[in-house]
Amino acid sequence: MSVLATLAGLFAIAFVAATIVPAQSEAALVALLLAGDIPPWLLVLVATAGNVLGAVVNWFLGRGIETFRDRPWFPASSGQLDRATRWYQRWGRWSLLLSWAPIGGDALTVVAGVLREPLWSFVLLVTAAKAGRYIVLAVVTPGLF
């Protein structure tokens, strides 16, 4: 498989993991890090870009939540949205630093759209959170195996 195809696959997995389908972008990243064929910085960059773009889709869904909320493909349940809304109302935009979390992180990105968080601050905070998660994985993966 070519490097470009591998990176496109990682981008797609990271994108999907942040949106409509439960996926494990972390597992894909760790596998590619262990393979050692592509520089870690490039893998982290591509995974971050895909995951942030997926979160931006969630932000846009949040902007039109009343139209999409009851659709089966919607990325967050009503319970997740309620919990994330309470969390977001308490901590504000800084709660987006938890957008990397496997439980509730995607719901926070939807709620940010619902509550009209400006896109520029959304992208900045979500990028910091998601890049941080992937950087940690890139740093600790070689030591684990």
C-alpha cells in the first residue's frame, strides 16, 4: 500500500471516529506508528486533521440540531447531549479541551454548535485537545511495545 493511501485511510478513520460511526482512530494510529514506515509527526498531523474536520461536522450538525436530532445516524444520543450541555454551560468553551474523550467528547462538539460557539475558537480548542491525544500516543507507543 502506498504512503498516500495509508495516510488517506488514517484520515478517513479519524474523521469517521469523530462523527457518525464509532471507530478507533487511536488503534489505527498506534498500528501505523509501530509499523514505522511513516514519520510519526506526519501520522499525528493527518489523524488530527481528520478528527478535527469530523468535529467541525458535528459543530455544523449542532447548529441545525432540531432538524437532525432524531435521525439514527446523529452522532450523540439525547442523554449524551443533555450531559454535554450541562457540562458546557458550566465550563464554557474550555470544556472543548475534553473533546478528545471517547465518552462524551463528540457530544461536546455538537453542543458547541447548538450553543453557537464561534467556529474559530471551536477549531482552536478542539485542535489542541485532539492533537494532544495523538501526540501522547505517539510519544508513549514506542515505550509500550
